[in-house]
Amino acid sequence: MPSGQDTLLLAGTNDLWKCSLAMSCAWRNTTNANTCMSAQVAGYQHALAWSATNPLEIFLGNDSGLWRSMDAIGETGSVCNTSDATHFQNLNSGLGSLAEVESMS
């Protein structure tokens, strides 16, 4: 996805991984779902989308519903830092019963 003068790559597996082409594409695990759970985001990522008008807004669908980042998952601290959770918003609470988001458009 475009990000100013950079391009961000995102890949979802059990966790969501991110790298910046401008920063030599060092992959970072942004969710750590099976280890420290610092981002408090569930595992098994299935769907990913971002806003064309605001590329900093990223949506993530996984086994426990829908999540959003308003800062392109701008984690800068150490791995498993408690601040990781500030980069994600849980959108499930106001949507009723929502589980396993597998696609979005």
C-alpha cells in the first residue's frame, strides 16, 4: 500500500506482518497473537483492506472479527511493547455478534 514516499507491504498468516520498502523491508510481527498478545488482536488473519482516501486507515479481518488501525500500524517500540495495542481498534463491540471475517471490499 502507498504511504507517502514509501510502500508498505502487509502479509497475514496467524499474525499480521509489515515491512517498509524505504526501511529495507525488515518484516515486523505487528500482532504477536501466539506469544505476548501485545497488540490484543486475535490470530489467523483472513482479510485486509485500506482506505484509498486515507492509506493510514487499515482494516483487518480475522478469526475474532474486525479491527482497524488509523496510523498504518505505526509500531516503533520494541517487539511485544505494551504500546502495540494503541495502534489497533477493536470494531467488534458495536457490531453485535461478529466472528471470522474472511473477506471485505
